[in-house]
Amino acid sequence: MHGYAIAQRLKQVSRDALHIQQGSLYPALHRLEEYRWLKAEWRDTETGREAKFYELTRQGRKQLERERTEWQRLAKAIALVLKTAE
């Protein structure tokens, strides 16, 4: 996906809870590229405009799984704390 499509997809799957501004999205995408978690290439969009398209690398998929596991651990811990506060 290209950057704008990524932002729109995040908005869609989060049911409008996440609105990622370009000033935050593109620096993050560039950092992920530097870490080699994303690869990018310039291509034409459906409208004929040129855009940078991003794709997870194998390293990126591994990192995503580590982040997902850590997020699930953290979410469970927070749920326990909130349950205790009831």
C-alpha cells in the first residue's frame, strides 16, 4: 500500500478511532524502512499518480509478531489491573 492508503486502512479497521496524520505516518514509515522492516518502491497509483508503496519484509513480519505478542501481554496486564479496580 502507499502511505495515504495505509492511513485510510488504519482509520477503517479501527472504526474511525485512529486518524494518523501525514506528519506522523511518513516519518514512521521511513524509520521502519531504515530498520529494514519495510521495503518501498515508487509505482503508479490507480489514478496514475506516482506514490511510494510499502511492504513488510521478512524481518518486518518477525518484528510484527514480537510486537503483537508484547502488546497482548501488556493488554492482559492492564485488564487485570482494571478488573482489580472494580
